[in-house]
Amino acid sequence: MAPPSVLSFFVLLLAICCGRAAAQSQLIPSHPEGCIHLPIVHSTNVNYFSSKRGVQLQLANRSDVAYYAQLSIGTPPQSVFVQLDTGSFELWVNPDCTAVSGGDAAFCERAGRYDSARSTTVGALGTTRTLRYGIGSANISYVTDIISLAGSTTALKGVQFGVATASEDAFSGILGIGYGKGIATTYPNFVDQLAAQNATKVKAYTLALGSKEAQEGVIVFGGVDTSKFGGPLVKLPIISPDKSPDLVPRYWVEMESISISPPSRETKVYADSKLPVFLDSGSTMTLLPPNLTAAIAADFGITAADPNGFFRIDCGLTNVKGTVDFAFAGLMIKVSYKELIREVPGSPPSCFLGITPSSSFTLLGDTFLRSAYAVFDLETNSVWMTQAANCGSTPAALSKAGDLSALVGACGTAGSAVTGGSSVSAPGPGAGAATGTTSGTSSIGGGLAVALGTRSAQNGQGLIWTLVAVATIAARNWI
């Protein structure tokens, strides 16, 4: 980490400071010129989606596994929450809430709607399209209108987006912040318009989802927040579409390996884990090839998936201080067990491994991204990434994309892996049983032994470990 004086010099020299932001939970931050920073809100955050204003989330819901940003659309402004999605390219609103049920339908209603008849600045384009996602689809009609950004002096004019005329299995609109005009769309998308209308000085944005406990992160369009990471950022080239696995212009990068580091620090590297992956905030789970997913699941004591393809896991593992580590060129992102595990409210709660098998896609979803600080640089076609941390809020605008190479995060990481906003320290080899050991059936086996990495007993035949019983549960596909 650079000395404070050096860091201050770089911020003053290379960026236009936006000033210290208000608390992240404040809905309307202040945005002097040069960058736009908006809260990224998880639907379990009671400040925005409490039982009075939102929904009580149940196992069958999918609305509780996404991150949302608030936009104000039209004149006068109409507030709408949309799902933030780095894996798609277009903005659309107004899903059909009658096409989903239960808590998802209640959330859909409370996320807000845009009524074009109430806006004096709307323009109908007379064109339509069907957008399809991994789950769900939307038939949209394109319009243009003003989009105001909370707290900003700038309102984007004439932004093209879709208004759904019908949708299937969709509980919110989507703000696609992937590539735009000339690459993935035929018109300037939201990110394009931010740069074209001088709301930002660079076509880049940074994403910090925040930890599960925080339930809130921040996105900075046109800038960075050095209080959300420590050390330098590492530049990873985005794989060009013609060389990517699906030939689509997504944020594909090369991953070198995946390993598991239990509390004993006896790290195990998984075979066949060097592969291209794309970063997708619109996917709750991380998708990996079936054999690789099965190998990781086995080390958490899971030998089979449930009928929906999910791996039920003991919730006690959220208290074990181990990590699953994702290595890239010059960089390793450590994801704590707690951040990797998907927890579903209930009595008792249900927990699942945050990785699911897929033969079609290899992507790193929210179960990974909560532990990473990522800058999506559309000017140099790079992702700048490092370990996420949280030591305040200091968003600042970038004057040019090249500034990223000189920036250093303000959060120290010495002696611990700062993961998803919390420091996770590992005891030395030979440490006793980890706190929060799993509950449930005990048995002799090798799976959870790797995840715990702690010795419970020994006999003449070798080590005896605590092994969680495998259970299954009916659940929907949350991705």
C-alpha cells in the first residue's frame, strides 16, 4: 500500500474528487461532476425492502438473490428499481407481475413502475424486440426519455430503453451494463450515454457489491472508490468475442485456477480449473463445469445435488474460516465460506453451495463478485480487479482510463484475506477445531474434512473427520 501522501497525490493528480460520500445506506448521495455513484441494494436490506415496504422472502422466491439500483425516469421523475446486470446490454422496465407468484410478485409490485403516459418527455420509437435471459424473457417496446440519477446535477436526455408489453418469469426490470453501440447493441446503451453526455469522463465503472451482512454496495460510473479495496488493481484483458466461448461480447477473462484453503492452510488446487469465465452480476450463483463443481462440492461433504441441481450444505460452515480461492494472472481473490454459501431464510434456514454445475456457461456470479472489487474498463477492454474490502466511502472520478494503473486502495490487507468487507484470518497448521463446526449427522469420510481442515480424532487407519449428512430440498433455479 502506498503512503497516504502518495495516494493523495495520485487522487488529486489523476481524478476529479467527488468528495466524501454520505453513508452508503443514504438513498440520495451527492455527485459533483465527473462520476456517478449509486447504492447497489440487496432486496433483503430492510432499509429499502422491509416487511412493510417490500416482501417476506421465502424459499421459492428469486427476488431475494439479486442486486438493484434505483433510477428516476421521465418528467416528472418516476422511481424504479432495476436489477444490475453486467452480463446483458439493455435497460428495460415494467415486468408483468402477474406472471410470477408469491413473494416474487409482491417484490415486483414494490420495485416501482414507469408510466409513459405520465411523462412529458417520452418519445415512442415504434420498434419492438424480445429479450431472452438464462431464465425469463421480456417483449419490449422501445422509447426514449430522461433518466435522472439520484443526487446528480445531470439528467441523461433521450436515453433509449424498453418498456415491457409482456414478460415471463421476470420480477424486475434489468439494467444491462455490458457493451453497447456497435458491439452488442445498435444504439447507445446506458453506459454509452453516461460518457456521451459527459456525466462521466471515461467509459468505465466500478462494482463493489458489498458483503452479505452489509446487504448493500456501490457502483461508481466513471470512477473508483479506493475505500473498497486494498493495494493496487490488477489488469485482466477481456477476451475478444471472436475468441470467447460463446462468441458474445461479454466480460470474459482467463482464470488460472481454483483452490480451497481450509483453516489448516493445506491448500488443494482443483484439476481442470484453468478456464475462461465471464463476470456476471445478474447471476446469483457461480456456474462451473459439472466435474469441477462436483469436486468442490465433495470437499464440502456433498456427494450429490438435489433434483434442481443445487448442493445442500450445512449452514454451520458459514462460521468456518476457510476460503475458496480464484486465481488470475497476478491476482488471487479469496472467497470466504460465508460469502460463497447461499443462505435461504427459514426455520431452520437452508444453505447451498454457491456454485452450480453447467455444461453451457462458465461464469462468476454474485457468490464470487461480493469478494472482488472490479473495474469494467470499456475503453481498453479490460477488467481491473482486486480483493474487496470496506474501510469507508471515497468515490472519485477518473479523468482517463490510464489512471487505474496508478491507483492504490486505502484498505490494508496484511495478515488477512479481506473478503467481502470482512477480514478472514486463518489459524496456523495444526490448529484445533474451528469455531462454528457443522451440526447434523457425524460420520467418517473425506469430504467435509477438506472444508474444515481440522483434525477431530485419529486412529490407526488415519484421520477421522466430521462429515455433514447430505440432504436434498426442492428449490427453484435462482440464476
